Amino acid sequence: MNWRLVAIPVTLIPIFIIAIQFDIQIDDILAIGLFPFIGAIVAMMIKLVLQGIKFAYITKKYLGNTDSFLKLIGVRVGSEFIKFTTPMFIGAEFIVIYYLKKKGVALSKATWIALVDIVTEVLAAGLLSMLAGIIALLNGAYIVGIVILATSISITSLWMVMFFLSSKHTFQVPNILETIAKKLGKEKGTKIINQTNDWMEETCTMIRENIQTPESKKIFTVSFFFSLASWAFYGISFMIIAMGTGYLINAFDSIMAVMGANAIGNLPITIGGSGLAEFGIISYLNNLNPFDFTISEGIVGWDAVIGWRIATYYVPIAITWILLVKLALSKIPKTPNE
């Protein structure tokens, strides 16, 4: 985990470059005001808590009373630290799988729960981002719209295709990777490959057994709407910050701008989408040439974007780190549950 602590300061580099390039002073950020800043943090924390409630709901439905509702929420919120510090916002699913496995839950069932959680999250974000991309195209922001659509369609399609294909086909480690692992790792490599193949087979079987059941369809639908609500609060967070700078934007436009920026931030280029999300939201709202980021009077400026980024990224990083260490990675008494 130490490398992630080093990675956090790295994500500040794009912020400093933007501040220097466009002469953004600390006073400009402070001018946003305490209440808008706190309001944006609250909106972001509601987003994270809704994700936690969704995970707790899924877990309770499949496992019963294996853990307290509040602790499950805390574990899921804490797992977001991993997403904040990796390219493409991936990794939280491994934390919840690890946590459930430590609680004595079968690995295949833990993986299934994590998949329902992440797939509904990706689907909701993907659909909202696609809508944002379409709106961008209709407003003449062709390059921005194409990037948003290309990224959101690719990521959403990948997750959905793999998820549903797993119910029809049992996946195994590709032959080329298996050969390399066995050649380099000898007996240890063979053991890892065999364990991975067993896990993938059990997971595919678990998906087949659950995906078409009425109960799973209900859980998937409810989880999807939880995800839509959580992403909506994420989008509203920018509206709150923007108000502090005198820029008025309605909730729908704010959600679309943030989801468009989120799609651009998912490009596997920087840690946590740092720099990409900021440029994405400016491009989306101001319909700018991607190579000309001069901000004119009367439209959203870099002070609002940087303030939003601090409230919805850097503050939650500290909160999720504490929850990750205290809950998800702490010593867990095993409670067998198949």
C-alpha cells in the first residue's frame, strides 16, 4: 500500500500545472466559500455512502446476517481508496472480495457479490456518460463527445460482455499466459495457474446459477438504481461548487458535465484521472477546442474546477483511506458462510 501513498502527491502535479498556467491563486479557491465547499464534500460523501448501502444490500440478500449493515457500508466506502489511486478507477472489487473471503465466504460467492456491485456501477455510469457524449455532439463539441462516447462505450461494453459471457462460457487463463507462468514460476507458477482456473470456473458456475433467477434480477435492478442515484449526487457536487464562484448551472447539466469528465478521466493515462477530469469538465461545459483552454469571462473557470476536484477527490481520499485500514484491512474474525 505504500506506493499508493506516494501516488497521491503525484496526482497533484496536474493541479499545480493548471494553477500556474492559468494563474489560479489560493485566494481564488478560498473565494468559493466554506459552505459551497462543504456542500460539495457532503454530496460526494452521500455518493460514496449510497455505494456502500448498495453493497451492503447485495451482501445481505445473498449471505444474510454475516456482518453489520454499517460495517459493510464502511468497507465498501473504504475500498474506493483503491479506485482513487489507480488508472481507470479499478481495484475496489478486489478489496470487497478480500474482505468477504476473510469472513469465511466462498471465493466464488464473494466474487459474484463484487461483480453485481461493480457491473451495476459501470452500467449506470456508462449510460449517463453516453448521454453526456451525445449531448456534447449535439452542441458541436465533436472531439469531446467522441472521446466520451468511445471511452464509455468501450468500458461499459467490456464489463457487460464479460459478465454475460461468463454465464454461457467457462473462462480459463489464456494458454500463452499459462505457458509463461509455468515456465517462469515452475511449480509455484503451475499452482497459481491451477488455483486461478479453479476460481474462474467456480465464479462462472456461480454466475450461471444466479444470473437468471428472479431474486438476482430484482437485486440487480435495485442496485442499478442505487448506482444512478449515487452518480447523480457526484454530478450535483459540481453545481454546488460552481455556485460559490458565481457560475450558475442546473443539476442536469452539472451531472452531464461531471459524467462526461468521469468518462475522460477513465482513460488509463493518469492516476485517479488527475488532470483528465479537470480538462474534461472544462471542455464539456465551455465547448472548447481541446488545444485551447483559455477561459473567457462569464463561463465556468479553473477555480471552480480545482475546488470541485479538491472536494470530491482529495478530501474523500483521506476518509476512504481511514475506513480501508480500520475496516477492510483490519484483522477479521472468520465466520464460515458458504
